[in-house]
Amino acid sequence: MKVAGARLLRYRVPFRQPYATARGSAAAREGFIVELRSESGLTGLGEASLLPDAAGDIEAFGRSVEATLRAAIGREVEAIVEGTGPGPAGAAVDMAAWDLLARSWQRPLALVLAASPASEVEVNALVTAVAPEVVYEQASAACRAGFDCLKLKVGIAASAREEIERVKAARGAAGPDRGLRLDANGAWDEDVAFHMIKNFAPYEPEYIEQPIPPGNLEAFRRLRDSTRVPLAADEEISDAAAAHRVLRSGAADVLVLKPVAIGGITAAREVAASALAVGVKVTFTTSIDTAVGTAAALHLASAMAPETAHGLATLGLLESALAASPPSAEGGTMAVPEAPGLGVELDPAAVARYCTTVFEL
């Protein structure tokens, strides 16, 4: 089955509230949706984007996505999915090829990736409030909604004392039996990270994500060796090659994999398999994607790591998911779409409002 045509859409969807992390703040999510079309008229969807809090040239990134898309025209779909992911700019083409292939087989993507995928996966709630009392309110609301795992953004308070109070508030709301993950987004240097991790330890976090900026695996490994709190690598994993460097270094207990960021389904699947084979856990998360990227991560989670909670309940942060029936979290779980492929169809009204057609081939 060959790719006979394609369409590239650029989207800009506002956040319902500004999205803030230790790395910065964003008012809208920008990225690209790719649609591949086979000779028989079947279509597959994919998504590519830069991280919402990362500095980057969206125009230059779009040109890279376009070049990758043009190179896909005329290729066999099976050849596209057999190679390793071509980096963030090629994630959309890789994802769309998998969607197209699974649709041609009339099977949900998860059932193409694994023989017995889970029908639903647990997801964590995201807590981003700064004030400890608001952290408690948000965390309590998430628990009432049925979430058994919470993820708190850290590294954003005005002082270490307030940061500790935020974690204490989250644990107080969660109680002793729910999971609590802390995500620093590379906020601290090694010395500060050591101090913060030591102070967070009594609140028993499941893991602390990216305590220091990416690029220093030796420091990451020292932190892991000096604390009993598990550490997770996120921003450290810019592509599949970077993920393997993390695995070789022994720096992390958990890999946080964003399929849209590291090159699509092919790359994420291969990295996850390598990590699980050596006893490193895997959490699939979105990059605050639309329904397309979210569905891809959901299928991967159900196929590769159904026993853990994943960071997929983020569509509510966006004004629109760009899909008519996007995946949604109910009671702390997300059902895997049963329709062929990703199980996602674009909403024409949302596309008209939030997207522009860059080109069609």
C-alpha cells in the first residue's frame, strides 16, 4: 500500500488557562496535523509539534514537517513504519502511516502493536496550582473524580519552603494510598535538586521527573545513587538515540515517553521495549497534544505498559481537541478507541476554526 497523497494542517489552539511549568508559560498550543492518503482512498492521521514550553521556530519546524511529508509521497506505508522514527518533525508521518496501516487491516492500532492490549489504561491527574491551598483543592477534586495517581508540577514556587508545602498539600489530599508524581521540568541544579529530593522523600513520591536540566547524565546518575526516591527522565529524551543514552547510563528508574516529541509510534515502541527489557519502567504521556497525538500515546500505553498510570488526561487543558469524539478520562481511566487505526476523526468545524491548510498533494 503506497502513499498517494497528503494534507498538512497547521493548528493553533488556545489553552483554557495559561500553561505554566518551570520552563515557562504558553497561551496556546501550536503544531501540525498530517493526513496521508492511500491509493484506495483510506486516510491516516498524525501529529507533530514542539513542546509547549520550549523555545523554537515554529515556521522552521513546519518546513521540516513538510519536507518529511513530501518524502513520504509514493512510499510504501509498511516501509515507513518499519524504520526508526525520523525525529520530532517526522513524528506525524510515522503516526499517520501506522494509523493508515491499522485502518487498512480494520483493527485498532493497539491490537496491531500487541496481541492482547488493555481495553483501558489508568491515567494520572495533572495539578499545576502554585499556592499550597489551591494545590490541595485541585488534588482533592482529582481524587473525588476517581484518579488514583496525581502528578504535581514542582520547581515553580517562590521558595523551597513553599515548594515543600505544595508537595505536603498534594500528599495530604491524595492520602497514603494514591500515587504522587512530581515533575520539575529541569528546574534545579544538582545541589538544589539533591536538597529538594531529600525534603520530598517523606511524602513518598512515586518518582521525581527531570529534577535537573537535560544534558548531564553523570549528575542525573549521582542524584539517583544518592536518594531512595526513584527518578524519571523526560526532557532528557529528545529522540530515540537520547533515550538509549539514558538507558546505558543507568541514570533513571523511569522513562517518560512522548511519542509526538521523540519521533512517533515506531520510535516510542522500540524505546519502550528496550527499557522494559532491562527493568526500567515506562510512562507514556502527551506533549499536551490534540486528540490525534493523545490517541497514539493511549494505544501505545495499552499495548506496552498497561499496568501503570500514564500522563494522557490533558485534552481538557485545550480549548479544542480537534476531534468530534476525542478520548476522555472517566474515573481515572481512559478507554482505548475500538475503531480501526487511532480511532480518531477530525472535527471539520474545529479544523475550520483552529487550522489552516498549508498544502495538499
